[in-house]
Amino acid sequence: MVTQRFFFRGDVVFGILQLIVNTVAGVLGGVLLLRFWMQAIRVRPPMSVGQFTYTLSDWLVKPIRRIIPGVGGFDWASLIGAFLVVLIANSIMYFGGASAELIVVGAVFRLLNWIIYGFIALLIIEAVFSWINPHAPLAPFVHALNDPLLRPIRRVIPPIGGIDLSVLVALILLQILQHILARAAAFI
């Protein structure tokens, strides 16, 4: 009975640690990916978003940028920073229980999932803005972030009866991609 209580407490502590690590890593990784995407597509963020993004990520991006500068218009330091965050989170979660190769490959899949989740969130935010308040201050910014993803779909599927289905198609395609990634990760 004492042993069961000990393991139960250990599970609770591990669950809390997992929640904290995943939350911190998710927020920081998401901010780093947003920073990478904003610079990749050359979108100027609103003051509050830019200030939040740069304040939260400068401590990690600036040292990496000294080693790996931006090339080809891409802020590689932000992307590498996001990968390092997920790699550290995976290392903490699998401490002593997985090989280094498994941790790295798992980090790649987790980073790809974060990218997909980020695009899904941006698409949902744009859809909500279009229904509730298309003139909201952040609406043009979110639209600019989604435009490179939606533009090719809009070329193939134009608005039907004034209704733009490109967001719905993009969401379905992202979910298919997420499903494929989950299947591929299961083979690791």
C-alpha cells in the first residue's frame, strides 16, 4: 500500500512537471515560430504583438544569430531556437528513458506538429475575425500571416457565391498532414 501511494505521488509530480514543461516550451516555441514566420514573409507586426514576440524571444535568438545569421531572408536563429526549445523539452520529458536519436527525431516531429497547430490557430482566428469583426486591429496582421498559405488554394478554388472556402480547405489539408505525421511518428 505504501509503495502504491509513493508511485501515485510520483505520477502526480511527473504529471505536473510535464504540464509545466509542455506549457513553457509550447508558448516559447510558438513565439519563436511566429517570429520566424513574420520575418520569412516580411510582415510587420502590430506594436503589441511585436513587442511581446521580441521581448520573449530575444534572449535566445540573439546569441544564436551571432553563430547562424539569417540567410535568404529567413531568420534561421528563430527556427533553430524553436527546435532547441522542443529538444530540451523532450530531453526533460524522456530523461534517462530514451536514446538521443529518439529524442531528436521526436523533437523534429513535435516541431512539425507545432507548426501545423500554429497555422490551424491562425486560420481559426482569421475565420473568427471575418465573422465577428473583420475590421479588428489585428485582422490585417492575421490575414497577412495566412495569405501565403491561402493564396495557392484561392487560385484553385475561387469564392463560391461570395463565400471563401480556402480557410476550410486549408484546415482540412493541415489536419490530413497532421494525421500523416502522427502515423509516421508511430513507426519510430
